[in-house]
Amino acid sequence: MNAGLPLLPLLLVGYLLTGCLLTGCQSPAPDPQTTTQLAALSARMTALETQVTVLKAAQGEDAAASADDVTARAAAQNCAVVLARTLETFRQGSDTAHYPSMSQLALPDACGGQRVSWKVLDAQHYTFEVTNADGQVLAGESGL
């Protein structure tokens, strides 16, 4: 039994060192400011996720309306380009380089069903707009 006595202090020292090492590896107590910031960020993230969900739902409902709007704008732009080309072709073919009068002008097929509002149409100038049923301008052209 006397042989085990010298080992006892070594075991005690080992035990104390192990305890010190283990307590040194423990995480520090949470910082109250950090905890508050994390809670605020978490709440903000939840609110943003909710907004994204609402926007995605609204976007799905408006997809059909948006497709109709895009189609109407494309048709109006096509009408405006074809009508401007018709006016320029008339001017280039005329002896006096003038645009046609209303009585000389027939709207091209691309403008069938479109609302064309003339701002100016005289021998040297033209300005028009293609609008929807609500009067919103979808396209327009001008020429000198």
C-alpha cells in the first residue's frame, strides 16, 4: 500500500488539471446585447419571409393581367411602327415630300382594333398615340 502513495499526488494533480481544462472549454455566458440583436434579426427575417409569400401570391394573381397588358402593348407598338412606316413611305413617294392628309390615309391592318389618336397630322409633321380603352397611352410615334 505504501507503493500507491506516491501516485496519489499525481492523480490529484491530473484530476485538477483535467477540471481546469474542461472549465476553460466552456462557452462564455451569452451577451445580452447579442441576444437582443439576434431576436430582432429573427423577427425581421420572419416579417420579410411573410412579405415574400404575400408578393408571390399577388404575382400569381396578376400574371394573367400582366400577360394581357404585355400583349396589348406589343400590338399597340406594332401598330405604331407599321403606321409610321406607312406615313414615311407615302412621304418618300410623293412629289412634294409631304405626309398624307386624313382623307388620303388608310390605317394599316396592324392597327385593326386599335385606338389611334392624332395629335398632329399635316404635310410636314405627324404625331399620334395608340391608346387602350381607358385612354392609357400604349405606344406612339412622331415624324418631321
